Amino acid sequence: MVHHSGSIQSFKQQKGMNISKSEMVKETPLKPSRRSLPCLVQSYTYSQSLSQSTSLFQSNESESQAPTSLTSISVDKAAQINAEESKKDSVLNCSFTDLSDFCLALGKDKDYMDESEHANYDRSRLIKDSVLKVKSEPKPKLLSKNDMNYIASSGLLFKDGKKRIDYILVYRKSNIQYDRRNTFEKNLRAEGLMLEKEPAVANSDIMFIKIHIPWDTLCKYAERLNIRMPFRKKCYYSDRRSKSMGRMKRGLKNIMKWLPHNPMALDKSSFPDLEESECYTGPFSRARIHHFIINNKDTFFSNATRSRIVYHVLQRTKYENGISKVGISKLINNGAYEAAFPPHEGAYKSRQPIKTHGPQNNRHLLYERWARWGMWYKHQPLDLIRRYFGEKIGLYFAWLGWYTGMLIPAAIVGLCVFFYGLFTMNTSQVSQEICAATEVLMCPLCDKNCSLHRLNDSCVYAKVTYLFDNGGTVFFAIFMAIWATVFLEFWKRRRSILTYAWDLIEWEEEEETMRPQFEAKYYQMERINPITGKPEPHQPFSERITRLLVSVSGIFFMISLVITAVFAVVVYRLVVMERFASFRWSFVKQYWQFATSAAGVCINFVIIMMLNVVYEKVAYFLTNLEYPRTESEWENSFALKMFLFQFVNLNSSIFYIAFFLGRFVGHPGNYNKLFDRWRLEECHASGCLIDLCLQMGVIMFLKQIWNNFMELGYPLIQNWWSRHKIRRGRQDASIPQWENDWNLQPMNIHGLMDEYLEMVLQFGFTTIFVAAFPLAPLLALLNNVIEIRLDAYKFVTQWRRPLPARATDIGIWYGILEGIGILAVITNAFVIAITSDYIPRLVYEYKYGPCADQVEENDNCLKGYVNNSLSFFNLSELGIGKSGYCRYRDYRGPPWSSKPYEFTLQYWHILAARLAFIIVFEHFVFGIKSFIAFLIPDIPQDLYDRIRREKYLVQEMMYEAELEHLQQQRKKSGQPVHHEWP
């Protein structure tokens, strides 16, 4: 062990030494040790200085001079670059042993198997061994034909035609903040970025600054940000079981060839090969740059990665002296710049068909294979979405697609429940009795303009109600509660698979910078940051609590405003129902209850949309009042407030109809009145469930139409007007790509919050009152099929390219979805027990009906239920000059009983049964939900094993590389060589 430690010390002391080529040629490959890796390329590492490792892959574009209009290179610097270029041929590349011999030798190990059948490797993906062919380093590969097309033809290069544009800054020449901009741009050049200015074609006041990040700057910040890059092709572990499963999969694949092609599957030949998904990745390091697979320096870092690195530099570059005078966001806020965005990769349309000429760029490919309406039935190209827009947007579309796919079984079951009610509607005992009750007179439903009416007038209402209130209602409510749990649990599994495929398993979000408003407010109150160890502004705990209480008070005030609006709609319904009952149109007069409900729903929808605008401003004000420290804290706080406001705004009227309408009306002769003036609204003979269905259906349908118009129609109109002004100002002008992007609409200031909010509210509609409206999943499914392509079209064609941000989950929205799932169980239990007639029918069937005392079941156990559910009232007590009895919907004693108009024993039996059903239903469903959540692991077992295996392999790879390097150093110094760790 002492000798080994001495060897390690000598290895550290000799870190800067190079190894001669003759020694390398004489060196024989090491035999793989017990710790060595199967099917991995055995590499000789060379200790080189940081500058040599970087200059090995020095980009031609970084060596060329910067634009003469802005940047210049000194004579000494040019001489240094030429000297470095002349030395490039003498710099040693990393050497790899012959892959075929190495993998052939390891083929005897039966515990490991390469992903290919014959363990062949794509040698073109590896850096060629300069020892085997002592030649100068070949020039980097040119971009592919498509890459060159979209870069050259779309105006994505500097004027020299070599440097690609990675970011765009926009400012107005008339803006007087020259000093800030000049200082900012000077500091950007000092950070290693290259800038070039170009005026706009259509507007002489607009100036664009094109930003390019050279190779050496990319490497520096990639290492600083710990960006993971591919460095080895993956090898997979397999045992006998997995081998047998592999044979089964191959057999199944051969069988699938004979089956018809899945029309929803994507044509994978149209999409680029995403090589990094098949490689091990590790944090980029310039000292070990020869470990990484670099086929082409222009494409090694993706466009999304380049944009993120440039944005990182822009956010941390000063524009004035001072701690808080940093970042492009502050410059945009104070008006020094108009905008900052990464450019789109060219046009999204091409005159040449994509089938014959291929895609011009990734944007064109996304439009043709994803954003077009003709692709509505196809799966989404999530890997390409992630590559172009970043992981955060990719996860949104993955979640939206998963949610839409999970809605298919829910929509099918809901449709089956609906059709079951439709086909059995005419055989329903309740509907038959109501339609046949021609002699039963019902008490007036209003005081002035309503008269006695026959029970069979409610025949249509009874049949429609049965469509949503039948024997399948309870089953569907239980099914949807379980569905919500399965959806969320399997989404966690899907998310884990995506984070693995997108290399986000070990990604940790970097420490966020503070918001400018927070810094400006608390710059005099500092404390030491426990992470960075530097002093930073701090919000005292007492002030935080005070501001939080004020914000919570504002939330409650806005919720009370919602309740006030609902109350106003209720008063409106009470006023107009008297008018509609005496309306001159016969249809309105006959169906005055339906007309009252429909008018109330429409007015309520208008109020909802108006209040949404107010809520957004109030939520924005309250969130800023809290002074959140970071942008993520601000987004989470704002999202939670917007969800609470809009959820209460949308569902308050539905809660009123479900649980309060017709519950406290009193009885004939003693009705309860609002302000002693307006009689409370009463349900018709078949119940209030039809009113609940109408409320949900109208609001859900109209809101989806409005949201789709605002998401696509409004940006389309704005972009059309911008293009119209450009054409009117300049005829036949060639507009470069960055100017076309500037004329597009910026992404919503709140990012994906509006997209998630819309879908989460829809999820609430789909689950919370689904027992009353089983068609809600079907409407949601149809909307989401449109929503996916609408959002895709909007992102690809109507919006500027957003910053490709990284994320590992959907954030605060998952917790909100879980809360909605819990609330859905409770509300559906109350809807079934209180709103529907399921419990009264059940009590009558087993206690008061003809089957109560029979051992064997009878087909007509509900016979006489309608008559049993209606109470008697003496017409002489109404003072309308009529005698006899009228019926009303309640369980009260008749006028001739000892206690007239008091609740009967059956009423209390039904009430007890309702409470018991709520308790049993909730415990049963929550038990099933918990059991399913326990059974479904968050990460699939095979993926969990693969992640652990890859961590082990990467660790072994590092051991092997260090062992090889140590043995090289020992052999050079004449010390004995060990083939294993001592």
C-alpha cells in the first residue's frame, strides 16, 4: 500500500508531462482487470495542460477574426493563434485500442451483452488514433447538408459566413441608455462572446445584436455549469432472464412485421439520430476533453445548450458598477433593450416537399411531423421537442400527451355509462311512472305567475336526468377516482423514464439568482448565503410573515368576491323565473325552468371571464407584495394564487347547484324567502341533477372555445398585422430570420403557467363532478387532441423561440393534481349521496318498496317510488280558490296526519343512509387509491437497475482510466507495472 501511494504521488507530480509516440507504439494493450468494463473502449489518457486540451479542439470559427465593425484582434494575439495552429499537428490525440479485438476478447463473459447483436461498435463516432497514423489532425467535419442549408439560407450566420448566431438582442436607436448598453456589450466581449450589429430592414429605429459563442468559451462555461456530455457508447447488462426475454421480443417483433402498421406511430426515419441517448454522459471537463465523443465541434453542443450557456452569460454580466447592476433581464425591464431571444432555425415551411428533399431544419421538421393539423393522430416526437425547445417544454408536452392518452379509457367508460342510460331510459321505472302520471297535480313552483301543473309535464326532464343518474353512476365515480390515482402514479413512472432518457437523473438545478425587486428592496439587510458563502440581501422573518398574512387576506377577499358574484346570479335566477313563467313565447313559458337555468349559466360564464382578468392582476399584485426571493418562488406563488382564484371562480356556481339548490326551500304554505321577498328556487320533480349537468357542460364547452381562440386566434391576428405593416412599409424586402422572429409574439410572460393552469382546471372538471356529467372525459379528450396541435403550432410558428430551459418534473402542478384527486373523491361521494336520487331509491327498494319483505328479488322493486317520494298539501291553504291536494317533492307528513308537514321517519332513514354512504364510499375509494399507489413504484424496476448499473460502470470507467494513466507513468519511470490496483 505504501508503494501504491507513492505511485499515486508520482502520478500527481507528473501530471503535466507528455508521452512520446515511440513509447506508445511499443505499449501493449492491458488485459482487462476484474474492475475493468465490458464492451467499453480501453483508452490511454494523456496528461496535458489545460490550454493544450482546449487547443486540441480549437474551432476554426474561434480562430478567425471577429467582425471588423465591432471587434479586433491584436497582432500579438494573431501571432499566438497562428503559433497554436502550427502546433496542432504535434498535439497528441487520445488513443483507443482496437475495438474489434477488445470486444472479441470480452465476448466470453456471459454476464454482459452489448446492445447490438454482434457487439459491433460505430467506430466513426470515436476519435481516431493518431498513433496508428502519424498524420496531422484532420479538419473538423462540416455540417450536414441540412444544417448548412438552414444556417446559410436563413440568415443564421455572421457577415463572414462562418460564425453561427446563438442569441439575439434588440434595442431601439432612439433609446438614450447608451452607456449601459456599451458597458454591457464590452463586458460580454470580455467574457468571450462575439457580437455583431445589424439594423432592421423594416424599421430603421430597431437595431439587432447578433451573439456568437466560440468553442473555447463554450467549453469553459460547459465545464463551469457541469453540463453532461456523451463520452462512451452504452453497454447493457443482461442475465439469462433478460436474454430469454430478448429472444421473446425478437420473436414478437418478427410477428409484428406481419401485422398492419400502427398509424399513430411516427416515421423514425424522418427524425435525426439523437446520439447522446445511446451514450454514457459525464460532466464536461476541458482537462479530459479527449474522453468525449466529438465528431463535429459545430454540433457537439446542441443549439439548446449553446443558447442556455449564452443566456447564463447574459444574466451574469454587469452593465454598471454595483452589486445588483447585473443581467439582461434588468436591462430589458428598464428599457435599455427591447428583447433577447434565441433565433429559430430558419423557416418552418419549404417550397420543396419534405418526403423527397428532407427537412430544411429542425423547425421545419417539427412543423411537418408535429405541428400540422394533419398530424393530430400521431405520437409526439418528444426527443426532438426536447432538443429544440428544452426539457421544460418537452416535459409539458409529454405530460399533456400522457394525460390525453389516459383520457381515452375514461372517455370510453363514460360514454358506455351514458349509452347505458340512453338504451335503458324507456325501461326505467321512475321515468315510466312520471310520464304516466297524468292525474297527479304538482304544487306551483313560484308564487305569482305559476299555476298547478301535471307531473307528466316533467317527462322529458325525467328521461334526460336518467341519462346521467342511473345504475352506472356509482361505478363510474369509483372508476374515475381510481383513474386519477393511476394517471398520477403512472405519470411518475413515465417522468422517470424521460428524465433517464434525457439525462436528467443527476441534474440539479443551479442556485438561482435573486429577483431584481428583492435585491432593491432588501439590499441593506444582508446575511451569509449558506450555499455560496457570500453576503446577500435577506428578508426578515417578521416582515415575511406580515406580507404573507396580507397576501392571504387578499386571497380571502377575492374568494368572497366570487361568492358575492354567485349570490348575484342566484338573485337573478329568482327574479327572472317569475318573468319566464309568464313569458309570451310559448316555448319559454312551457320550459321556463330550463330557460332560467340557461340564462343563469350564460351570465355566470360572462362574469367568470371578466373576473379572471381581475384575478390575474390581483394575483400579480399580491405575489409582488410578498417579494419572493427567486423567479421559481415567484412562479410557484403566482401559480397557486391563480389556481385558487380560477378554481373557485369556475366551480362556485357548480357547488351551489350541486349542494344548495332546492335544499332549503321549505314547503307549500311556508316557503323560505330571500330578503322576505323572493321565494327560493325549487327543483322540478326529477331533481336538480339536470341543472348541474347543464351548468358543467356549458361552462366547460364555452371556456375551451374561448381558451383556444385566445391561444391561437389572438396571436395569429397580431402576427398578421405585424406582417401587414412590414409589407406596407417595404415592398419586396428580404427579411432575415432574426427579424422575422422579432415580429413574432413573445412567449407568455408567465411561461408555461397558463398552459398548465388550463389543463389542471380541466382535470378538475373531469374528475370532481364526473358523477353528474359522465361525458366530461370525452369533451376533455376531444379538446386535448386539438390542444396538443394548437400548442405545437403556436410554439413553432407564432411565438419566438423560448429559452430552452431544463426541468425534471412539472413543478407545483403535480401537488395540485393530487389535491384535486382527493377533492374529487369527496365531491363525488356528496353528489351521489345528496344531489342524485341514488340513495332514496336504494332505501325505498330495500325498506319501503314491494321487495322490502321478499326474500327473492323482483323486477319491479321500484314500483311506486315516485308516489312515495311526493308529499301531499291541502290546496285550500294556498288561498287560490281551489280544493283538493297537490303534491310536492319532499318526505313530510300529509295534512291529515297527527304532525302535518313534519319530516317523516323515511326522511331520517334516507339522511342516515346518505351519511353512511359518504363515509363508506370515501374510505373504500381512498383505500383503493392508497393500495394502487403502493403497488405502482415511481421508477420501473428495470430502469432502477439500469441507473444503478450505469453509475457503477461510469465509476469503473474512471478507475480504469486512472489505472491506465498510472501504469503509463510507472513504465516511463522504470517502475514495475501492476495490472490491478495494489
